[in-house]
Amino acid sequence: MRAVSNGILLVFMASLALTACSRNPEPRLLNIKSSTRGPDEFAILPNKPLQQPANFTELPSPAPGTQNLVDPTPNEDAIAALGGNPAVVARGGVPAADIGLINHASRFGVSTEIRQTLAAEDLAFRQRKDGRPLERLFNVNVYFRAYERQSLDQYAELERFRRLGVRTPAAPPEELQQ
């Protein structure tokens, strides 16, 4: 009986050691995997609806490589939805109304390497919070525990806003919360 329990313990320790040794240099805290090879639903952009122009003679002549009038333009649509002017941004400029905002946001300087810096800091954070060996062995999500200190308690914030007198029309009424 003792030999069997020692054998089980030996197999368990070997699998634990193998799990600890096989660290991925790019840790993934949230383990989401698709079991199918279906299409990526976020890559599919529907065309804009067809519209009849007021005058058919004013339509641009078709040319290879030019954009169709019904082709999706997600960046321009997002800019317009947020109240911006897509034509100004398409020219590569900054709208005059936003110059003050940009000057205020960059008043302490602008780092040209901010993306590389944040990527390195995030990689170091994810490597520190990659989970324990058994969590990695059984592919357990450690994302929420890793980012728990950085998360916002939405109900406490909502209550704080309400005490300050801020209108929260999109939030549920107090009697429906929790």
C-alpha cells in the first residue's frame, strides 16, 4: 500500500515539476480558447446600406483601388459617433476645437516610446501574476485576482456620484441594485 501511495506522490510531484518548468515567456492571465475553427465575428464588418444618389451624373467613375461608397469605415464612423469630424482627422490634422485639450494633456511632456514602455511594464506585471503551478497546470483563470487591486467597485462609485448630486440616468435605480 505504501508503494502505491509513493508512486502516486511521485507522479504528482513530476507533473508539478513539469508544470513549473514550462513557463510561457508571454503569460496569459485569462485563458479563453475557442473549441471551433469558425469565423472571427469581430472581423466581419457589414456594408453600409445602399442609397440612391440625387444625381447619377455626379457619381465618381469607378477606378481600381478606390473606395466604394458602401464600404465600411469603422474609424470614421467612431469619430463621428463621438462627436468629432472625420474629414479633419482623415487629412491628418487636429481639429481646432481640440488644440486646447491636446495642449493640456501634454503639458508635462509626451513620451514617444509610451507604447513600448507600457508593453514592457504590462509584461512584467503579467509575469509576476502568472499564477501558481497548479493553476497553470489546470489552466485556471487568474486574471480577476491579478487585477483585483486595480478594479473599480462600480456600485460604490455610483453611490458616491449620487451623493455628490451627479445625475446617473443610465444606471439602474437604487432599489434594483444588487
